Amino acid sequence: MILRPVADKIAILSQKGGTGKTTTVRTLTDVLRLTGLKVLAIDLDPQGNLSDYFDVDPEADPTISDVLTGRATASAAVHNDIIPANLTLAEAELALAGKMGRELTLRKAIREVEGPYDIVLIDCPPALGLLTVNALVAADYALVSSEAQYFALQGVEQALEVIDLARDGLNPDLTWLGVFFNIADMRTVHSREAFTSLREHVGDKLFDTTIRSSIAYAGSAERAVSILDFRPDLAGDYLLLGDEVLKRLGREEARQELKRHLPLAG
Ligand SMILES: Nc1ncnc2c1ncn2[C@@H]1O[C@H](COP(=O)(O)OP(=O)(O)O)[C@@H](O)[C@H]1O
Ligand SMILES: [Mg+2]
């Protein structure tokens, strides 16, 4: 057995909002927990969508804002294995902007909390600004969620630029875990061509798994129920994505556990 003193920390990002990041963080958390891994999810978006999706009490206190401004420790801000966010994070981001070492704040703050966890997933805000840079500097891996469009490559390139920015001096060990097509309708020629084109550019950094588009995700978020329970027939997509993620992390034991839940091949 390999001893892992710290968690694998993964930031989920894209160059804009609405690409399914938050849904991915919620559902990957659920999938990874199925394997017995201990997962901490961090909401780094002032909109607090991830916190709502996990049904965290809106009055939960402290939150990630207090952690970033130094008013609370990260462990104090963990509520049911989630560090939630709310609109006060927008102010915290502004306050952070004027500080020395502003890009390192999250990295330093989560050091004391990650010990008991195997995986930490960080849900980035829609903009590639200071909060996303904080996530990337705190992370070991960056996972890019992409829309299944002709413009996919452009969006991925923008995300990669920010990943490079975080690597440059601040977090040289940051690894690009890969990019996957989210909210995709692969029945259309358009999406299939976009997939082929992206594959030509990024090779096996593009995950084989694509997450199908379904209206059910909106209902799942609204009711704060995991898609794994809300629509088990759709769960296969995220189970397979989770398997690919675990493979890239070298988490073979967890993959064995996940096998029991995977849809049969074919
Ligand atoms: N696979 C999917 N199919 C259809 N709608 C989805 C899917 N994943 C997420 N959505 C919906 O799309 C919207 C944006 O998703 P969200 O995860 O909040 O994206 P982001 O965090 O990138 O802004 C939400 O209404 C969400 O319920
Ligand atoms: Mg989001």
C-alpha cells in the first residue's frame, strides 16, 4: 500500500459559467464516496451553488470567506465534509486582492484540514480570476469541464493559460488531469466533430467519457438530491468519469470498489 500523507486536491474549472462544473463537483464527490474514499468538497463560487446542491444550511458559519480572510480555520468551516460559500465570498475576494501572497491563501489555509481526506474537490467560480488562481495554486490537479461545441478548444486553451499562470512560480507541480465534454449531445454531428477536433489537439488529455445532457440535472440540483439517486439511469456517465479520474490518479483500490457500481460494458 502506498502511504499518502496528504489528499489529492483537484480544482474543477472552465473559462466560463454554465459548463456543468458545480454539477460535476457534486456528482464526482458522490461517486468517489461510493468507493469509500473520504472526500472534502470546497465551494469557491460566491453564488454558492455547490453549497445549495449539497443542501448546506444557508446560515452555516463560518464559510470559505472567513477562511480566506483569516477569520476562521478551514476545519471550523467544514460542515458535513463541505466548506460552503455564499455571497460574502465576493467581498472576501476583493479584500484578498490587496494582500501579499493573495494567490497562496487557500493553499495555506487548507493544509491543516486535508489530513483526514483522500480527495479534495474545489468548485471554481465562472471567471478565471483570483479565486480560480487560488484554487489552482492550492490544487495538485486541474480538471477542465468543457462545453461540447466548436469553441471547445478555445475555452480549453484559455483554461490552460490560467493553469500555466498558476504553475509559473506558484505551483510548479500542478498537473493538468484532463478535459471532458460536459452537457453533451453526442448524437449530433456537431458535438462529435468538436470531440474529434479537441482530441487531435490535446490527445489523451481528453477523457473518453462524455456527460450527457439531460433536463434531470436541473431537477436534481433543485431538490438537492444527487443524480445518482434522482436518476440512476443517468448515473453511468459520472461513474465512468469517476473511474477515468481514479485511473489518472493511480487510485486502483478505489477503482476496484467502483467496479461494482459501473454499468456493464457494451
Ligand atoms: N449534464 C447536464 N445536462 C443538462 N443540464 C446540466 C447538466 N449538468 C448541469 N446542468 C445544468 O446546467 C446548469 C449549469 O450547470 P452548473 O453545474 O451549475 O455549471 P457551472 O458550475 O459551470 O456554472 C445548471 O442548471 C445545471 O443543473
Ligand atoms: Mg458553478
